[in-house]
Amino acid sequence: MTAPKRAMILAAGRGERMRPLTDRLPKPVIPVAGRSALDRMLDRLAGFERVVVNAWHLAGEIEAAVAARRDPPVVVVRENRILGTGGGVANALGLLGEEPFLVANGDVFLTESPGQSVLETLVGAWDGDSTDALLLLVERARARGYRYAGDFAMTEGNRLLARGGRDSAPYVYASLQIVHPRLLEGAPEGAFSFNLLWDRAARRGRLRGVVWGGGWMTVDTIDNLAAAGDWLATPDRNHEQGV
């Protein structure tokens, strides 16, 4: 597959679990080890022809954070109400085009695996003929800052099954995916979660995953924020790029 040329970063959330810090800054622009998650993700997307960033909570701060960006060029879409992960992408679909595109969460930190980047991992595993969404996954035991029961199991052909009512699942969604626009055909109006689209694709056998060998950390509490700063600043990670 040719690498996606357009992407969307989800940056509209309220960040309730990180209040009071998020009362004055959106979570994606909070600096960690000197730079924000939004800046780091945009650096990864250098060379893309367009990156859409949605904004709702403190939208002006998001706009200010990306105002000087030229590579990649950024378009900020202000939402007049919170639309959720799926609703936010559906709302911006006209800016993302008719080809497969990348979707990334704006509040996650990744480090590259030696010899292969996040984007290379996703693009190398993408098969648009058989797949509507390809999710980057990390093993639950390696998911820094993650305290929950996991998201997915993987079956033959890298097909994914949601944890559902099971006690646990071995893989966590690592906050990046390649999406074909047909995934959003028939999507509801207004606010909804990407889980709705993933569940539908899984029932059709068209939801797949690829396991990430580099570092990953979720930041959803003040304590996680401090831990992420320590992790990103650790000298023995100097061989990892793109952090």
C-alpha cells in the first residue's frame, strides 16, 4: 500500500481525569519532557499533505499550538459539541478524502522500535481489500500507564475480537489506526465512539491489528504525566527515535 497522505488527530476531549491542569490547557498540548503529545505526533506526520485536528475544549489553545506548522499543514476543525472519537472523524470526513487515512489520539506517547517506525509498521500490514480498519496494538503487559483489562484478542489472519464480557484481553489499542472511508458508511449522526465502527467491522471479519514492538504510554492522570516525563527523559532510550 502507498502510505496514507492525510491524517486526523483527535484532540477535542475534556481530559476530566487530569483536572485541574486541563482547566487551562487541553491535554494534547500539555508539555511532557519539554514537548507535547500533539507536537510529537505532528512531527511523525511530516510529509503528509494534510492533517486534520479536531478541537472543542479550549479550542483556541489547540489552534495556537499548531498555528506555525507548515509540515505537515494542519487544518483545525472546531466542534460545537463533543462528538466522540467516531463522531469527530465522521464530522471531518470531507477533509480526509476518499483514500485510506491515519487516525491518531492526541494524548499518547510512543517511542520508535529500532529499524522500524510506527507508520512503517501500520503501512506494511495494511491490506485495503480485506480490511476496513487496521489498529496498532501493544501487549497489555507492555502498556505503560495502562490499568485496565485490555481491548482485543487476535485470531487467524490478524483479525480482532473485542474483549466484550471476557475478564481480560491480551492487547491494548495503541491509539493509531489506518481507516478506509468505507468504515464510516452508514455511521450515525452526532456523537458516537469508534467502538461502534470497530464492532461492525469485526462482525464482517474486516477489523485487523498489528502488534507494536516499540514503547507506548497512555497519559490520563496527573501521576501518569510525571511518569511519562521520566520515561521520555531516560538516557538509556537514546537509541529510540521520534519520541
